[in-house]
Amino acid sequence: METIGKTIFDSIEIRGRKLANRLVVAPMTRVSATPEGVPTQEMADYYEAFAAGGFGMIITEGTYTDELFSKTNRNQPGIANEAHVHGWKRVVTAVHEYNVLIINQLMHGGALSEMTGETIAPSAVQPVGLRATDNTVFPSPFPMPRAMQTKDLDAVKAGYVRAAMLAHEAGFDGVELHAANGYLFDQFITPHTNLRTDEYGGNERNRLRFLMEVYRAVKAALPADFIVGIRVSESKVNDLTYRWPGGSETARRIFEILAEIDPDYLHIAAEGGRWERECRYPDGTSSNSIAKSLLRSPVIANGGMHDIALAEALLNSNAADLVSIGRAAIASPDWPKRMAAGEPVVPFFKELIKPSLTLAHARRVREQYNTSTLC
Ligand SMILES: Cc1cc2nc3c(=O)[nH]c(=O)nc-3n(C[C@H](O)[C@H](O)[C@H](O)COP(=O)(O)O)c2cc1C
């Protein structure tokens, strides 16, 4: 009998919530909120286009969680007060018109925050790389962060819980705890940015402790069907070549420990966009396949997943349940519909994500391309 393989267009459930397909919009910072972090009508239109375009679930850009040290980029949206809730309601309402799930990515930049005079981190370790949000011509080194004390840990955790409650109030279907790409939780997970000698530093269990405590606190504060996912990665925005020092052994240990909280989903990012390079190990395994073998919850793969052959190979080799698509979704918000119909798509080009470009301008650039040279 012929076995029909899984496709990206098959439906799936997360926490009992049905998605029309396995295509997720990856979180992407677009620096388009007001200076106070309030989502705009332009953002509602931007997110609505993905829902109309056939994605099964949308994860928002990284959203800051408190008014203390979490804000990372200028014009980043927040979910820290009622004005933020009001702005996000517009976005959520527009997306829900299409029966598409929308998840708010909750993000604390830690040592990589570019908007706070003082930054906080697990330890006082100056990040590698340069901060470039406000001055791309003359980027400057990141400042030395202050090592977090118990009261800082408590404040960050309280910020996440409150942010998740506000996200629920705004109508979101869930939140994603951003523990990837070099930001605060990832600074705890990474040995060279976490030199702590207390229960939050040292072995993998200790380095994951803060993330797991926050996850549990968020889960306990929200209704059971409110999705709480986690995103992890090896590469970082300020160090794209970073890999976990022990390779597949470290991955196994990390996912064994995360399996104890069994997050509603696990999203494994390839920040640089190349799954093969960022998620594969020399022994032939991958972070995705190891996570799938240890967790009960769905695993989302990322990094060049607009390559349908690669995406479906991961689904069919039990290395992923869903795939998230970043740059290709910006270029073609209706990527799923076009793919299903066998129509050409707009290819990604860098101008579309220029920080100086408003979302409306980016849309015009894309549409111009759209009508002239489709590939
Ligand atoms: C403009 C831009 C902004 C991004 N912002 C975020 C973000 O806010 N949070 C996050 O976890 N990843 C962020 N990423 C990483 C993407 O989610 C994704 O991991 C990356 O683009 C690789 O996927 P792709 O090959 O499908 O583009 C961003 C990527 C881009 C291109």
C-alpha cells in the first residue's frame, strides 16, 4: 500500500488548538511600533497579510516585557501596559478574522538591550559584537552589563508573568518565551556569558533553571489552553557562528531537562537562516531530531524552511512537526497560498528589512517587484 508522507499543508494541533497547516511565521523584529512601544494600524495590516496569505500560525516580533531593562530596540513593541494591550488588540483582531493563531514572542534583551542606559545579565561579561540599532554607520560596543541579583531575577520573572497576562487580555492565543539568539535567557544558557556560582550557573540544569522557573510561573498564571512555547538556538545575533560546545551531547542534555516542563511547543531557531549549518551535528543527528526524540510537545524547525523539500524531509524523518518561515514570508506574505497554487513568489531581498523602511514602504517595494519580475 502506498504511504502518503506528511506535507507542510497538513493540519496539526498545539495544546488542543487546531492549525490549518504546519506553516508558521517566524518572529521578526520590524522596529515599527510607536516610540512608546504601542503597536500601530500599520502593524495590524502587516500581520493581517500573513493570515490572509494562508499561514497556520503567526509568532509576533520580540516584544519587551517590562519597563525596566527589557526593551532591546528602538520602536520595539511592548506588552507591559494597557496602551500596549490596546495596540495589540487591533493586530490580534485582524488576524483572528482568518481563524489563524497568533502568539506573542516575549523578549528580554539582557546584555544586548540597546535602549537602556544600564543593562543586566547573568554575569558581568561584555557581549561580543557591536550595538547598531541607532547608528548603523558607527556602531558602538555593548556596555558591560550588571550581574543580576535575586531582586532582578524576581523582577524579570514578574515582568514575564504580567506580560503573558496582558497578552492574554489582548486576545493572543499564547506566548513564546524567547530563549534564543543571544538574549537574556540564552545568556543564562550559554557558559561563557553565565559565570554564576549560585544555583543559576554551572551545569546545564542550573543554566536552564531561570528559564524553567519563568515558564512554570507563566503557565501557572494563565488558563490551561493558553499556549506557552519556548524558542532556543545555538547561533546568536551577535555571534552567528556559535554552536553548543558539546554538540549533540549538549543538545541531548538540554532537551532532556526541558522535557521535564514539556513546553507547549519548542521552536529551534537558525538565526542565520541556514538549518544545515546551524542545527546539524557531525554525527548525523540534529537539534531538531534530538528534541523530537525527547519531548512530547511539537517541535518547530527554522532556517531556510521555504525550501519545501527540506521542510518536508524534516516532517517525514520525525525531526519536526511544523516549520517557521522568516525572510520568505516578508517577501511573500501569501507564500502558503502561492505555494499551494503553484504560483511564483517574490524572492527575499535585503531592502525589505531595512530598519529605516516603514512597513508600508516595504509593502510598496514588494508590490512593485510583485507586478514586474516574479520568479
Ligand atoms: C528582520 C528580522 C528580524 C528578526 N527578529 C527576530 C525576533 O524578533 N525574534 C526572533 O526570535 N528571531 C528574529 N529573527 C530571526 C528569524 O525568526 C529567523 O530565525 C531567521 O530569519 C531565519 O529564518 P528564515 O531562514 O526563514 O528567514 C529575525 C530575522 C529577521 C530577518
